[in-house]
Amino acid sequence: MSIPTLPSAPAPGPEQGARPMPVIGDVTLTAAQRVDHALDGGFVDVPVLGLPGHAQQRSGRPSHRVAIAAVLAGPTALADLGALQTLAASGEPTTFTADIVTALELQQVVVTRLAASEVAGRPGVVEVLVELAEDPPLPPPAQLAGFGGLDDFGLGDLGFDTDLLDDLSGLADDVAGAVEGALAAVDALSALSGLASFDFDGVLAPVQDLQRSIETAGDQLGTALDALGQVFGS
């Protein structure tokens, strides 16, 4: 697709003075032929029963759009073209200044479309058409707020003290801890009460057998000592 040949920009007369030139990033368009600004209001039609026509509801302001037709010439023409092509290919946001956006607050723009044309017989001259769109910085990420963020809905204005929730939360933790301690004590007492029905005979049987063996041996030793005493006459 070729770009129609653009008429040369008239040189500013003495009464006009030098006017600022459009600048996209580091590229100064010294031979800008035309700069157009467009803005869609962002309104949508909302039909209302019985209303002639449609009510207009704004869903949000879209980005500013700027179209520039310019000629790149001179020793920096190809370098400027390369810089514009890099911006268009990368999609990186950049800055833009021009008279037509004096009343606008454009912090950043992106190159949404770039067309370039080089005509035979005009070496070192490149005609370009650049389309820009406003690219505002994103807002900071959402932050967690007290009471799930409901404090932003006016609970404070209604007299609801959200600090009480923190106090109640601490009290609930204390009560929960006390209940857990009481349940642990009940479990311990239940375990002790189970000892009443525990059969110790099976566990202590070896000890009891050893005790009986010692008692029997003691009786036999006593009988032997009595017999010896009779033999030796004591």
C-alpha cells in the first residue's frame, strides 16, 4: 500500500514564527504535513421506554488517538524511520508532544500503526503515516482493607466501629484456647478412669510368681537349718 504524495509544508512566515514540531520519543518530525487528533466520547445508547431518542451513558473515556502524516528527509531520515519502526514493532510506550495535544494530558502513547513509502526519484526522502494511541499507566494493585474492604462503603459514617471486630476476634481466640484446654483435661480424666477396669493380674503375674518362689525357697531354707541344728545338737 502506497501513501499518497503529500504537499510540501509551507515555510513559516515572519509573522508566524517558528512553531514546535511533533516529537515521538526521540524522533522529531521536522516536516510534519498533517496532525489529526480524534477522541471517542465513550457513550452508549440506552433505550428508555417512552423517551424519544436514547439516553447516553458513558462507560469510560477511551484513549486519545493521533494520526500524523510527515516526511522524513535529510541525513537522519533512515535513522528516524528505524526508530519509528522499532517503536511500532516493540509496542513499547513512549512520549509524544505536539501543538494539537496542548490541552491534553498525554503521559504515554504507543504506535498502533506505521506506514512508510519511498518514491523513486526522491532519494533520502521517506513519507510516513504514524498512528498513536494514549497508553495511560495502570493504577496500583488493590490493597487488602479491614473488614474485607467494607470500610470503604461507609461503615465508619454509620457509626460502626470496626475496631470492635478486632477486640471480639481476640476474645474469641482466648475462648477457643480455653475450650481446647478443657477438652484436653476431660480426655486425660477419661484415660485415668479407664484404669479402674484394667486387669493388672496379667501384667503383674511374672512378679507375683517370683514372689511366691522366694517365699517357698525361704520356707525350705528354714526347714534345712532346723535339721542341721538337730544333727549338731544345737
